[in-house]
Amino acid sequence: MKFTQPRLPYAPDALAPVISATTIDFHYGKHEKAYIDTLNTLIENTPFSEMSLEEIICKSDGKLFNNASQAWNHIFYFFQFSPNGLKEPSGKLREQIESQFESVDAFKKKFEEAGATLFGSGWVWLSADDKGTLFITQGGNASNPMTQGLKPILTFDVWEHAYYLDYQNRRAEYLHSLWDIVDWDIVGIRYGE
């Protein structure tokens, strides 16, 4: 097994009530595990077994891409949260958000709208190019901005399994609630890397 599922840096109930322990158990414990297990099976005895997860995402398609990208996307998603992290962006990232979107609140509103209006399943992303310019993008299914040469720094999962146990069909409420657990220190580090 090349890829393993990292242990979350917080207890299963630490993000409640925004994300319940039950959702953590199903979403990270079962969905994410299945993506990693399937990925390991698909790459066995292929040239992909020698690649990083990021390389596989950028060089594969079909079932392999879907499982590799979903495995990466979920780790990226769950590891941006903290029950007691930095609640607002700071430093260079805050300056860039305010420069491009006028204010942090205006950015959040635009980001939530992108997630709420994505038809079907997928992801909404905040990414940066090599000059630090920010982009809000929507992507269906297992999409990942790395395939377009961008560096992801924040994502919200809009697959129903991400929110249905806690919010039923209230996707917009789920998206708005996630800001309470985003750790902007992590997002800022991703931006500055």
C-alpha cells in the first residue's frame, strides 16, 4: 500500500456542530478510505506506483484520476479545519483578498455563491497562480485546480455526502457554517508556500 490515510489532527467531534462526529466518521472514515484503497489497487504494478499523488492527478484520467484526486481533495479539505484556529485571514493573503474582492466578507459571499450554484457534486476552490493572484473556481466531481496549473489553498466540498447528515438539502447553510472552522493560519501558509 503506497498511500495511507493520515490521521486527522483533531478529535472526531471537535468540529461539531459545524461538522458532526457522525459526518466525520462517514465522510473521512469511510468515503476517504475507499478512495485511498481503490487508488492503491489501481496503481499497483503500473508506472503510477512510483509517482506522488500530485503527479498522478496531473497525469491520469478516468477512474484513476477520480480516485487520486478525491483522495487528495479530501485530505486537503479536512486538514484546513481546526476547532480553535485563526478565524480571519491575515498578512499577504488578507491583502490579496481585499485587493481582489474588496473585503473578506465580499470574498466569502462570492465563494459561498460559487459553491451553492455548482450543479451536482463537486468542489469550490480558492487557488493562486505563480504571481499570487487568487481565483475562485467551481469543479464538478473530482476536479482539482492543479490540473490547470494553479495552487489550491482552500476548498469546500459540495458533494452531498459532505453535508447531508448535518444539513440535509441546505447546502448554502453548510457552506456559510464552514467559515467557523476554517483555520486561516493553514490557508495562509498554503498561500505563502
